[in-house]
Amino acid sequence: MLISPNLHIDEEWKGFQVTEREKFTILHCTFFAASPVKLRVWKKRANLFDQDGIKYRVCEVYNIMFFPFWTYYYPENGYCCFTLAFEGLRKECTQFKFIEDLKDVDKLYKLSERGGFYSEMITRNKTDVYHITVKFA
């Protein structure tokens, strides 16, 4: 004889369903520098933008610090490497670019910063992991 358990599902959870796994877009960045340099990323100003202008936020950084801290590089080989993890791109995205917009930080924070990092347009691949060269604006 089978007994059916009397289950009660909380109203809050009835409409909940997982539709997609958590995903990220990973940029392994190379920045060319001939001499020692200090670098950092501004969390609220470093974003990816797809071909339709949709914005994706940076979630995590590796081998570089978020503002207000600096990472000091002493490149022996002429370049510095760091990794940025962004929110996952939507299915319809075919290409995107990385832009760190620092236009008004000098006025807002009374800091003298050179332009932020940027990349050329990047064509999307199946893995969403990329090796790119970044430059200062």
C-alpha cells in the first residue's frame, strides 16, 4: 500500500523555478606597461556593453584591486595581467566591449585619474572566456 505524504508548499515558493545556471563572462586582460605602474578597477564604472547597449556589471576581480586600493605591477616582460568576471551575457548577445568610464571622477572624488580601461569590440564565443588586450582611454 502506497501512502501519499501530505505536503504543504509555502505560497512564496510556488512560482519559483530555476531557469538558468549562474553564469559569468570572464576577461583575462593584458595591459602593456614598460615601467612600474599602479592599476585598479572602479567596480561601479567597469562594465561590458553588448551590441544593443545592454550593460553587464563586473562581479569579481583577480590580480587587481577595486577602488580605492591600488595594485602595483613591476613588469619584467612589458605587460601586466589580471582577470575580470562579469555578469553572464544574454543569449542574443553576439559581440560586446569592455569600458571603464572615468569621465567625471575628478569632479566627484577630487582625484586625478587617467582615462579608464577599454577594449575593442569582442566577438562572442561559446565559452564566454576571453583573452584580451586592454588600453587606457
